[in-house]
Amino acid sequence: MIRINLLQVRATRERRKSSVATQLVVFVLLLAGEIGAFVWLYMDVTSELETKNDAIQEIQSALDAKRREVSSLDAKQQELQEINAKRDVIGALQAAKTGPMYMVAELMRILSKNVGPRLDDATQRMVNQDPNRNFRRDWDFRRVWIREFEETDREVTIEGTALDVSDISEFQRRLNLSQYFEDVRWVRSPEATEGPGEQSLYDFTLKGRAVYQ
């Protein structure tokens, strides 16, 4: 006869159920802990990102303010350069103490932004037919400095410095197109000198005739 202890089987089953329940509780607790840690880490990272974004915004605002200051300073420096360039022209002409005042005004026009020389009717027709012979309106006149202007018996001598040989050519072209100057030419080839920051500068001398009554 075979005997089976059912009480022992039930006890074994109860122990197994209890073990599974315990494992399930432990698993749930571990999962809840991991979720809590993830949520805390997410909130911490989000807070750190917000702090960094705020710092970036502050830096960007400061940079924008600096850019506006630099832009305003550049505009003021450009205006000052234009004033100084015109003052140098007036100083050179006053030192010469010769020539009519309209020649002074004409040089001011030649060395002014978006203006240029006064053309007589014949010259105007010429540049209308061949625009390549006209002066460049986008030329930056600050690339030329006049050191000395002399006029004797309508013979004009202009000495100055330019940033490039092409700037001397543009200045010469404007003088020749003007109705107040003619036969303006280079006396000699420009001489290169070393300027600030190892930048090359070109000294030049132009001669021509003043046209006035």
C-alpha cells in the first residue's frame, strides 16, 4: 500500500507560493526604485539644462549688446575718418594759398562718398557712350591721403599716399574727368613703403593743370 502525505505536499506548495510572492514584491520594489531614480535623474538633468540655457541666453544677450556697441563705434570711427580725410584736403589747400575756392570744393567732391567730380557736357556724353571710362561710384575715397597740394600758374602738383596702385589710378581718373582739371598724370611710378601692421602703402606724385577763368 502506498501512502501519500498530503499535508507535506500542501506545505511545500504554500512555501513555493510564499517564495514567489516575496520575489514578486522584491521585483516590484526594485522596479519602483529604478523608476524613482530615473525620474529624479531626469528632473535633475532637466533643471541643469534649464540653468545652462538661462546662462547661454544671458551670454547671448551680452554678446548682442557688445555687437551693437561695436557697430556704433565702427560707424563713429568711419565718420571720424571721413572728417579727417576732408580736413587733410583743406589743410593741404590752405597751405598752398593759391587757386580759387571752387577748386577746393571740387577736390572735396572728388574725395567724397557717392559724389565724384563735376563733368562738363562733352565728358558726360563720353562716359554715357562708354561707361568704362567713368569713375567708380563705389570707390572708398579714404584709401587715398593727400599730403601736399600746390598750384602755381595753373600747374598743379599733388603728393599723397594710397593703399593700392589702383586707388591712385581712380583718383587720377576722377581728376581728369573733372571740368576743373586736365592732363593729370603720374610723375613717377608709386613707391611702396611699409605701413602699420606691415601693410604696404604707396607714395605718389601727380601733376596736371587747373582749369579756371
